[in-house]
Amino acid sequence: MDPNDQPSPVTETDAGAGSEPMAEPGAEAAATPAEPPARTVRTGTGIMPAVVTGIVLAAAVLAFVAQNTKRIALEWLWLDFHTTPGVLVLVALFLGVVAAVIVGAIVRRNRRIRLNEREELAQLRGAGS
């Protein structure tokens, strides 16, 4: 007999009257660990649309700043100052990025708290059963 050959499974007709009862067909599957799911391989160009959009917008802002170098007078509340429109755009972009980072951090924190509460609740419900 070749060592690589698998023995044929025992069927009810092969078992004698004095043999032990056969195991359920699903019993072997439950005893063996489940295989991990197959890994999905994705192929693509590696170009991320958000990055490309950001680069295009940054180039447009830089072109605006370079073309608008004439100083203008601004009045806001009690402040009077002179600056270029490009500087105003850069300040507005900076403030927008800072606001987006702060709001994003708050949203992620709240989501993390909610998920932790759900996990704790699920654990408590599981322990109570």
C-alpha cells in the first residue's frame, strides 16, 4: 500500500454488527478548525482620486496666489488691514483644514465611544444568558 493513498471511509455496510456506531457526517467538520477566508487581490493603477483632486486644487490655489499680488484694504469688525487676495485664500484654506481636522476628531471619538458601548452591552447580554 502506498503511504500517500487515503484509506476509504467506512460505510454502514462495511461495519460489522459489533462495531461502534458511526459519527455524524458534520462531526468531523466541527472538530477541524475552519479555514480562513480566501484573500481578495485587487489590481489597479494605484492612483487615488482624492489625492489627484487635492493636487489639482492646490495647483489652482497657487496659481491664484501668484496672479493676485496687488494689496487690497480690508475692514472686518474693528480691524482694518491691507493684504493680498492670495493671502486671504491661504488663510481661509488653513482655517478650513483646521476645522475639518477638529470636527473629524470629534466624530471619530463619538463613534469610538458608541462602538465601545455596543460591545460592552453585547458582552453584558451574553453574560446574562
